Amino acid sequence: MRSTYQNNMIRPNHHPFNGMDIRHLLIYQAQRRGEHPYLIWEPFDGEPITLSYRAFVERVQRTAAGLYHRGIRCGDHVIVHLDNCPEAVIAWFACAWLGAVAVTTNAKSSADELKYFAEHSAAVAAITQPKFAGLVHEACKGLRWLVLTATDQGQDAGQQRPAADDCFDHLDAPVDRLPERDPDPLLRFSVQYTSGTTSRPKAVCWTHANALWGARINALHEGLLAQDIQLVSLPLFHTNAQAYSMLASLWAGATAVVMPRFSASRFWPISLKHRCTFASLVQFCVRALAQHERPREHHYRLWGSSVCAPPQDEYFGVQTVGWWGMTETITHGITGVPGMANTALSIGRPAPEYEIRVSLDGREARPGETGALSIRGVRGLSLFAEYLHNPEATAASFDDEGYFLTGDLVRIGEDGSYFFSDRSKDMLKVGGENVAASEIERVIMSVPGVLEVAVVAQSDPMLDQVPVACLRLSAGHEPELVERDVLAACAHQLASFKQPRQIRIFDDFPRSTLEKIAKAQLRELIEQEKEVPARV
């Protein structure tokens, strides 16, 4: 199955990964690192598992042979619907080894979403776990077969435990059954469905060159070394854990310690047990960790997150390197630099591997201004290849100069650093004025007692929209006092039209991928409860 991506592509004879695919990196590290641990599985229940580079690659090969024995061929799409577990990583690489395509789906997906993913991708088979078996079976009617992991992330599946023939472990087959395949860096590697808002999610296609690029450049941006031990707690169906963690660790020859999910109470015990030195986290994780006692000493030298040098760095005794990236960019288009004094709360500076543009009213934005972010790279290498079965969306996502239109807004700092402002769709229109939700959130987060904040728009008959601040509070803080301080801070630091018209306090927020606050659901809730008292 030769790829046919043409726009903004490197000529095949001059491709940096010419004659290579992901198998070359796996084989190289199995030979070079041999018995060094690549994947350590730390379940909350059950026994830990350690796979050396050699053992991991052998398991990937045997699983690929098992897929072939089950009828999977080069170019076939296979749904991988799993929570974090070793099988999620093995299946991902095994599909790629065979030349098949892993379609990694959000483990929180509904039946309707799974049905769409399976039908849209034309998936022929699925790999899931016992607790999802019924859901996948009912939603994905066109599959040839379905196999299940033996456990649910190490937990005994009980009566849901699969029969031997339906068990993932039964995919294991002799490696000599694997067919020969010429390496093709532009062969499709994997598919991820981006989070949808008003329309169906788009399917982002990565090539093998994208995977190799992500491995190499993420390891470079993160300063990963062979002796590093990276803790992986974010979901393995998402770019962050796939590219920033698993691929980057693979390139560096480092070790990845995989948890079933992020857990603030288990983060430090597992980190100390394995002497972890690096972790990719989101701000939700950092705020949650701040609510727990930290150890006096640890081995972390770096964390990667959404902003550089947040205030918590001093508390945790670690440097945080901020970055910006998307599923479509595979790695970070804007990033801080490990070991350098990056501007606090910035997302860093443009990565040298990309061209960055920030546009405002048809011109280049200047320092101090906020504009629309676009990024130019090479499709199928440093940018995704295409949106699966959607050439119209692929074409619309690039401008005439080949820049990918990210839909994000950033501010250029006076020193040349960049600051994330908002998704363009997260702008409020208040009486004709454009208001960035993030600007209001920045002020509110400085108020003691505020654990999390999400500013969303509520419709207004006079002003079109008004901001509503939704808060989660730290334990021990009186809601009335925090509300008072929030309103005072906003009155002091924000123009009147930017100040929240209401404050609502929640025990928890609806969540989307990577524990991001699901603002669309919050907006719906706010609209439905206009007449309800402010505290919910």
C-alpha cells in the first residue's frame, strides 16, 4: 500500500527517513539496548511487568504475526480501544510492524462515537478489554473479529475474562509467519480522532515518517537521555503519551514506566520506586499533586507541561518545560528549552524545525499582540499527512502558502516568548468586544483558594454574551470569601466588560481528553440553569 500524499512533501529520494519505517528504530534499540528496560507496567492491582527492549520487540513481532494469522494485511485498520496497559503499546507497534494501521480511540467514547470511528475508518477488527467488550461488540457491527486483554489493567475480569481464542495473548504466533514488506516512510502508521465540538471528529493520519519524526524531535525537545526513566500517566490513545512519551523514550533508549491512569496518591510512590526523572503532565495533574504531600527528595530533573516555569516549580523542586503542540504536529511547534531560563508561564519559543506565523487583521502580529497561530512544516513528516477520508477538511486546514491553520490564539511577548491565549472558538463576544476566556482565567487563578477555573459564555439579550466563571475550590476555603476575592481581583485587573457576571462553584467539572475541562458541556449547563442560584 504505497501512500499518495503529494502536497508539500519531500521527494522520496531525499527523505530523511528514506528506506526506513518504525521497524528500523525498534530493531536498532533491541540490538543496542538489549536487556535495558523499555516498558515497565505498574498496575494498581496485579503484578508489575518489565519488558526489556529485546523482549518488547520480540513480543511486538509475535503479535504482528498473530495479526497476520488472523487475516490482517498491510493497510488494514484495527481499532485499539484500551485504557493504559502494556497491550495498548504492543498492539500499536504490532499493527505498524505488519503495515496495518492502529486506530487508537478514546477509552471514554460512547457507543455512537465508536460506531462512527469503526465505520469511518473501515476497521476490520478490534482489540479491547473485558469491561468494554459488550460496548465494542454492539457498536462495531462490521468487524471480522474482536480480541480482549486477559485483565482490565491488571484487575481480574471475573466472568468477563475472555476465552483463550478471544484473548489478546492468543495473537502470539511464530515470527517466521510474518511476510516480507519493503520499508516505506510514507505508509500510514496510525489514526487518531480529534475531539469534536459541533461536528464529527476528524481522523488524523500519521505516516511512519511522522512516527520517526515524533520520536526523534520529541526526545530532542525534552532533552531525553538513555538513562532517563519517564513516568507515563496520561492516556495512551492520545498524542501526548504516544509521541511525547513512548516514541521519545524509544528514540532515546530510555525507560517508560506506565501507570493505568494519573493518580495523585500513587504518583510519588511509583516515581520514587523507579527513580523517575521525567514526566509529561497537564496542569490538572500538577494542581492535583499540589493537594498532596510531596517527598523531601525525588529524582525528577524535568517535567513537560503546557507552560514554562509555573509557580509550582519551586514547591516541587523541578524545572517544567512548557510547550505547544497538536495531534496534527506530532511534536511541539513551540517549546521551552530544558536547562534554560524560559519565560515564566510562556509556551516557549518557535521550535527550529517549524515555521510559525501569528496573524492579526491580515498582518503579522507584533510583540504584545494576540493573533491566530499557524504553522508550516512538511506533510507526512513534521505535520500529519491528511484527515482520513476527508480531503475537503484537509485542504481547508491549510492556507495558500502551506501553513496549517491551528485554530489557536497566541500572544507574542516582548522578549520573543509566546503565550497561549485561547482556542479561537473560546473567545467571547461581549457587547461587540472580543474577550479571551484565558485572560479572565489567569486573573482568577491568582486568587487563594481557587483550584481550577473555566470561564464560559452565557447568552445575554443586550450584550450577546457575558462571562461566567466556574470554579473548583481547594479544601478548607469558604465559598463566600473566595467569591468575594475573585470579584475584587477581576474588578482590579480587568476592564468592566471582561469581568464575570456570575460565579458558580462546582465539586468537579465535566472532562474531555487529558482531563481537560469540557467547556462545551459547561456552556450547556450554564444555559440550562440561568434561573438557578449561582452555587451548584
